[in-house]
Amino acid sequence: MPKKPPSIVIHPQAPAPARRLVQVVSNFLRRTPARARREILAGNIYVNGQACGKPERLLKPGDKVELIRPVEEPRQKPGKVKNTPFPKKLEVIFEDAQLLVADKPAGLLSVATQKGDRKTMIALVESYLKKFDSQARIYSLQRLDRDVSGVMVFAKDEATYEALRGQFSANKPERKYVAIVSGSLKDDAGTFRSYLATGKHLTRHSVKNPKHGELAITHYRVIRRLEKETVVEVTLETGRRNQIRVQFAEAGHPVIGETRYRRMQAARPDWNPNRIALHANTLRVVHPHTNRNMEFCSPWPPVFKAFLKARKADA
């Protein structure tokens, strides 16, 4: 027989403060009020047989509260390192004598940090190249956040690295991302422009004084509107750390699965907790040796398609 959902009935002598829904759920689940609020906002708490999304609702004696489906907590908290399996295979998009372009999986660092984690994208690329040349060297031109997937380009020699670094310094490469963000964006297209500074625990935020931050410019256009989310194509004019994540969160539309910026608003019980809904799907550069315009693309990850399909939207 199917297991009945956990439930509780409000005691007739319970005082008013203890009858607020968020307090009842907090005590009932033995969770923090923040976690209880997430359960309520996710539509997982039923009162007298109906979903109730109002954390501050004052319940009456005799009301029955049920937990229908628990929210799955993100496996990573800010500042903690995930125990991510090191991929066995490098997904190569393009390779010649000077360049290597590969598809970075979510959950993998781009380069090593001060904590000494050696499970990185650049280590994966080096391992791949040294199967063919034990003296091979690799130079990283860009970084993607650990929880972000998508296109990355690497140089195989110093001259190619310097030429490409000049392009990135001048913001010449076209970098496009696809993201699923919380809520409904007001406009079908727009631009975020702010100055990003670094705070405690390496988090980023916008500041008003240009002297205290780095200029960050992000363009977006809406691809598809869902009931509670919006799918957007994002084009970077500048390449600052956490740029997309911070600016969308500050606009009230954090990237789904976000663990650092407005994480409660970004939480979805049916989203993969090992990543965020941000994917670098297109990169355009000029080849340093042939001067050809090169475009490299990575398809949408399966988790994106599954999420949209569940909402009756085709990717």
C-alpha cells in the first residue's frame, strides 16, 4: 500500500504564533524556518486537502497540514566543494594543431583553486592530449563556473594563447548562453549594466560607484515563456565572474538551481541539484593563424530538455 504523507492536526489549545503555517511546518518537519518556507512556496504543503502557498497563513484549531512532496535540498552550499566524479572522456567539439574546443560538463571546475582540487577541466584536457603527446601543453583562455556547462576553448601553444587572450581582453569573442530563470521577465529583450564587486565568501554584487566595481554588460532575449520560468538567450558584452548569475538575481529572476544568489527563489523540486540552469552554448572567435571566423556550439543539456518537457514545452 502507498505510504501516507506525513500530516499534523492543529491542537485546539495551540497559541496564535504557533499556528502560523511556516511555524507549524518548521516544527513539524524539524527544519529551519527558511527550509519550511521553501516547502510551502514550492506547493508541497496542503491544508485541509488543498495546496497552500502562504507561509504566514494563520491556521485554525482542527486544520490538517500535510507534506505531499519534500523539496530536495541543493547538495552544495556556498563555499563547499562538491565531490564530483572526474569524467572519463573529454567531449571534443573541435581540434587542430593550435586549438582545442571542448564541452565542459557541469560540476567540474575550470581550473584549480587555492583549495588544490585537481579535478578540473584543464586537467581533463591535458590528460586527453598527453595520450598522443607526452610533452603536450595546454593554455586556458576562459572559465565557466563549476555548476555551468558548455563550450570552452584552449590553446596548444603560447603564441596561440597570447593571440586569443588579446581577443578575450578586448571582448571580441561572441559568447552566448541559454538560461532558465525564475519568474516572467517583463520585456522580450533587454540589457543589464552594472558594476560588480566581490564581497564575503567571494560572492559578487552590484555597486553604484564605478571605482568600486567592474563594468558588466549582459544582453538577453526571451526564447520561451513558461508558467513560472522564462527561457532566455544571453549574450555577454563583458566577461565578469558570476556576471549572468548576479545580474539576473538582482533583477528578481535568479537562474533556476542557483545556490548562491537568491537560492530560495531559484529552487525547484524537479531540477537537478548538481547544477544550475545555465549553459554556454555558442562561442565565436577568430582563428589566430587562419584568420577565419570560427563558431563552436554545444547542444542544450538533457536536463534542460527534460525540465521543459515536464512543463509541456519542447526544447
